[in-house]
Amino acid sequence: MTLLANGTVALVALLHLWFLVLEMFLWTKPYGRRTFGLTPERAEATRSLAANQGLYNGFLAAGLAWGLWAGADGYPVKVFFLGCVIVAGIFGAATAHRKILWVQAVPGAVALGLVCLTAH
């Protein structure tokens, strides 16, 4: 069960690394604009906001990686950062796009549930 929990945490961390790449480096590129439904003008106008958002996603990924790296002692770190992922996903779904709930909050909640099940 621990392997499944850690694998799910790693998947959430990789998702957030991908969000970092999308928001920091691909935002104004055709793929990024298509992903977020942006016109070239809107993408350019919001470029710095997206980069900032991407940086925060990178911090979430780094925190989850830290929790994994710490092994059994990383339990509270994983719980904290997965909680942050879930809150960010719920907020994003409420304020930006409902799809964020499924792409960010639900995977975070599944990972958190699995991590909690493996607590000793």
C-alpha cells in the first residue's frame, strides 16, 4: 500500500511539474494557448501572471518530492503539500475553470487518502 501511495504522490508531483512547464514556458506557444483557450494577445497580456502561477506549482511539486525523499518521516510533509494541492485545485475550480477540480484537486485527494491509509 505504501508503494501505491508514494506512486500516487509522485504522479501528483509530476503533474505539477507539467503545470509549471505549461504556465512558465508554453503559455504563449500554440500548445499552451490551445490548452488554456487563449488568443495570442490574451496569452501575452497574462504571461507574467501565468509564470508566477507556474512557479507556485513548482513549489508544490518540490514539497511533494521532499516528502517522498524523506521516507517515513515525510508523512507530515506529504499531508501538508497534498492539502495545499487540494485547496489550490478547489479554489481554481471555483474561480477559473471547473476542470481544475478533476485535474488537480481529485488526484491530490486520492493521493492524500492513500497516504493517510498508510500512516502507522
